Amino acid sequence: MADDQLEKVFVRKCKRPVGSGVSGAYVLGRDADGLWLHTPAGSVFRGEDGHNVDFCEAGMGSDGLGRASVSLIPEAGWWIATWYGPHATFPIAVDICSPPTFHGSEWTYVDLELDPYVTRDGDVGTEDWDEFLDACKSGLIPPDEEAMARSATTQLDVWLKARTEPFGVKGFRMLETAQAMALPPLVDLDDVLIFPDRSPMSSTGTPSRSQHNEPTERATQ
């Protein structure tokens, strides 16, 4: 399938109190698990901290290499999952986050710090508990979001350890299928706003202190 036959969207990960990261993705399709997106290797990731803007390859790991990925936005859920393939440090990485919302051509969500993962050796864990607890204590994550984040993390831990689909083979097969399409990398972010909102809404509809993302292998895209 030619790349001009696939819808292209942007995915923005926001952090509080300020900052975001954004990259492009092809829409592969929707099924019972949710919406599947693909970001080819060589695509561009843009990180913003409220003052500075930096660029790197999407899916970049600690080895400095960008990787192709597929991401799943569930129909309902406080998470986004990304598959980077079996040779990545984290073949599966999950962002616990506010339910993603779509406007125009952009999916946006607020990072709630917790990051469940599967290592290349098959170990399952969750990173950034300290950051999560600090954000809850400071009020950056309010009590209702804290409860939902904890619940989602517990559920993801069960699914990842049990290899419940799509966390068994399905996600990796989606990645293999996407890579076989040999779609060109998404490098044009010129039409995506920088610092679109210094005070985005929280998942409950109340003003929050918003956004930022580190361009690592475990960042979505």
C-alpha cells in the first residue's frame, strides 16, 4: 500500500508542569483492541520544554539509534502501548496516561509518569514510581488521576506477565507487517504547533499545569 493511501496523524505526549514531545504516525487501522499506528525508522521526534525545541529520531534508545514502532491507542483506557521489536531494550513499552483525545490531525495525552515495560529477556516491570509519587504529592497528578493510573498499571502488569493479547504475539506481528510495507519516514512537523497550550486541560476537564517528553526508546514513537 502506498503511503498516500494511509491517513497520517501526529501523536503528542504532554508532561506537567510544561513540555511535550510529538512525532508522526501512519494509521494502520482499528480493531477490537483499538487504533494501531506505525512510525517508521528514521522519523523525526520533536521535544519541547516550554523554552527550547530539540529534534531526534523517533524511537531512539540508549544506543542512539531510532527504531520503527507500532503503537496501540485502546478504545477505552488510561494507557498507550508501543512495540519496538525483540532487539530493543524494551520491546514493549507502555505510557500510563490520560485517555488520549483526537483533534484535527493530532492525538494528545498527558503522561502520568508510570511506565510498564517488557525487557528483551522477558522481564516485566514498571519504571518511574518515584516521579509518579512526587507528582501526586505536589498536585500535578490529582487524586482521581492517581487512582486511575494505579489501576491501569496493575492491569497492564497482569496482561504483560500473562502475555495476554495483544501483548503476546499480535503487537509484534503488527510491527512486522508495518515494516514490510516499507513506508517512508515521517519527518515533516512544520504544521504541528510548538507549545500549543501552556495550560492544557487535565483528563477531568480542569486546567492543569501540563507537558514534556524525553525522546527515548520508551517514549511513544
